Amino acid sequence: MGHGAAPPSVSIAGTDERERSGIFSTAAGVLAAYRSPAAVAATPNFEPHAFVRSSDTVYIAAPADAQDQLAPIVVALLDRLRRVTYRREAGWPPVLWAIDEAADIAPLPNLPSIISEGANQGSVSLVCLQDLSQARQRWGAAADSDPTILIHATAPATSSRRAPAPVQSKG
């Protein structure tokens, strides 16, 4: 019989009780989004292979207070779409990734490489952040390595443009 690595359940069972509690607590937090009433009632109907060959759009929106909880699901979806896009046959239009608040809702560990290699693999990325420091915090040196890697877009709460002066009527 082979001497491979022990299954995770055996490895976890052999850890100290406090560490095991921490592992289960972390896992429960990651899986919390799947326990929501909407997730429990949902019937999966998304086919990544068909999506990357279509002109369809996926919109993902999450309130700020739920982004930490939902980010692992968003990252898993985007990673799956990336893999399917990279493997599809040539000739399809690129898949556009337009991601706002990327550091919070879509904290893909490999986002800088997805952006830099994407055009050759069938995807184009538009990544928006509140501040470039978010990119540096999330992706480290990759955020500064090449200005084309991450696009820094800001949307200030107030515009510096002045509204046109009202038209004065004479009469």
C-alpha cells in the first residue's frame, strides 16, 4: 500500500483541540454564504463553458457588509471562468472582466497575472479600485511592477467640475 499524504480529515483530527476549533471556525465563516436562505433555495443554472462562448453578462453585486463573506464565492466563480476562457478554442471575442471594488469583492490572488496575460488568453480586464493603496495591500509588488498591470480608477463623491450656470430669462 502507498504512503501518500493523509486525507485532510485525518490530519485535522490529529491536531490540538484549540487549533482544530480554529480550523472549523474558519471553514464555517467561508461556507456561511452557502447557508443563506437564498443559496439554500437556489437551483444551479450557470454553465461556464456556454457563458464564455456567448454575449451574456453576469452582474455580481454585494453590499459592503457582505463582501468579506461573499468574496470566496466570487473568486471561485471568476477563477472558473478564467480557466474555461483560457481553454476555449480560438476565434471567440474576448471575455470582458469589468470589476469594481476588486480588492474587496474579487480579491483574486493572481489578478495581476490575469490582467497581464489575459489579452493573449481571451480576456480583457478593467479593474477599478477606490485607491491604489488597496492594490498594493492586496497584491504587493505586483501592483507597482508595471503600470499596465492594474488600472487605477477613482470615483470621487463630488465632482470638481462646476455645473453650468443657470440660464437667466428676460421677460
